[in-house]
Amino acid sequence: MKIALIHDWLTGMRGGERALLAFCEMFPDADLFTLVRVPGATDPIIERRQVRTSPIQYLPLPGRLYRHYLPLFPIAIEQFDLDGYDLVLSTSHCAAKSVVVPGHTRHLCYCLTPMRYAWDQFDAYFGPDRVGKFGNRVLRPVLAAMARWDRATEGRVHRYLAISQYVARRIGLYYNRRSSIVYPPVETTFYTPPPATLAASGLLVVSALVPYKRVDLAIAAARRANVPLTVVGDGPERAQLASLAGDDVRFLGWCTNEEIRDLYRSCVATILPGEEDFGIVPLEAQACGRPVVALGRGGACETVVDGVTGVLVEPGEEALADGLRRAAQTTWDSGQIRKHAETFSRDRFVREIQQAIDETMAAPAGQRW
């Protein structure tokens, strides 16, 4: 069976790229297509692939400015020639799901989420405080057009797989399509409890430093709880966040997986302050036997068991601070926390993805779920 993997862009190693990595390992002979890539930005297994990019790759500074080319994404994604493939497997939170497939080809989309900035979170990305009043006015009709295109092309997918129940509801709302849930893979063989008991100290955030992640809220809540905070990650918000932080907050930038594992193992709790579609970080922390304090919205409600593997809180700085205090004062069962994370293992992911592929390929031609 000839398979094509489609991914929005390859500019870093985040949750979507980890799912793609699993697909690359499952299908070593599959061809890989993406709008734009930054060499060296992802896992070596992905880097070793011959990656086919779109014309956006040849525009000025594509690695830094690719988001500025957003209006060109619909045209660019439709340029890929997928003739001769039996299966197209896309991982999509933007344009990848809208590739044009030949009539004989099946398209299975692993949907990370329908486009947030085109549908319900435009102001979080392009509000006046982010891009200015003029930029906001210019971009609003552009993203409205993107939403119409996104909806108009939902039928190019034969079957949707959602990364969470939360995303499944979004797929139903914006695409009017059903979806099956396959939770992303957690590397539970790598993220493990420490070989010996460690004294826990401080709080931890592992996140891209972008507005919707709400790292600003974690900084404010940690200050209220009077507990030191370590922030792993980088992004356009770093300077602004640093200006909000005191001496008890340290920014490490991006760290190696081994360094992050050590930080998970030794923290009092990992914080997930924003509303996530799924959120792999809480499960990595739980695989290391440590609790998570998360906003009780979105995917965290499916990955954190309140009072057992962590604390779910209501929105707001004070509610998050109270959750941090509760986590610090609770005696947690690290074995039970670890056992919960193991239900999200990579082996489970591979098994469920393969089953979905088999069902999709066995279905009558043209059938859509």
C-alpha cells in the first residue's frame, strides 16, 4: 500500500509533530508532504525523510514568516500531486486536511483541531492587543474566508480521527462530521518515575510561549502561592512574560527530552494553565509519577483525574493558585499516577491507528463517516 503523510508545517517539535513521528515509524516507506519546513527543527527520524514542500518554501524567510503567508495556504496545499497513493494520512490543525485526493485514494485525517484562529479564537491570536487595530481589521475578513474554505473542504476527508472528545465536538460543530477518538501517543517507556525517591521542589511549565497557552496566568498564580516556577519553552511571548516574572521564576528556553524528564521528576507539580485540545505535557508528567494542576476545560478533563493524578481548577488566577497550594499539600500516590498515564501509551496508539486504517481501506469506495 502506497501512503502519503501530510503535515501542516515542520518548524518545531510539538504535539502534532510527535504524532507525525509515530506515523513515520509506523510507515517508514511513506512519502511526506508539508507546506514549509525548517531543516533540523524536528526529530531525526522525520529529518531523514525526503520531504516535499509547497511553493511557500521558496518565499522569503519561510521558517520565520510562514504564519504571514496564511492566506496562501489554501492554494499551496492544493498543489500537491497525490496521484498513485492508496492512502493519504494527514495530521492537521490548519490546512493539511484540505489536500485534494484522487477518486481512488482514501483520506484519513488525524485532526489535532479545526483551525482555532479561523473559528472561535481569532482574537486570542489576532486581537487588537496582538496585531493592532488596523491589523485586526485587515485580518478578520481574511480569516473569515479561511473558515469558509475550511468548511467547504471538509468533504475531502473520508474519515476523521479526533485527538480527544473535546476536538471531536469541535469537528462536529465546524465540519458537521462524526469522528472516532484516538488519543495521541505518550512515550511512557521514556518518561518514567525516578529510580530513587527525589525531594520535590518548585512548579513547572513546559510550553510554547504563545498567548493561548496562558503562561502569564501560571506566573501570577505561582507568585500568589509563593512557590518558585520553572518555565521550559520559547516563543514570541518570552520577553513579555519575563517582564511579569520575579526572581522566583526562571526561563530555561527549550531543553532536551532528558532535561525535561528530570524536571518532571523533581517538581511539586506541572501546570497546564490554558485550555488545550489535548495536551501531551500533563501525561508526560504523570508518566513520571508527578501530579498536574490544570484548567478544568478542554482536553485536560480527559487526561487528569481530579484528586487522583492532579487538580482541576476553574478559570482565574486565584483558582489556579488555590490548586497549586492543594497540590503542594497533598500526598500523592506516584504509582497510581503512573498507571493512569500508561493507558495513553504508544502501543495503544499504534494499535488504534492501524485498526482505523484497516477499516477505512475496507470500506466501500467513497464512503464517508
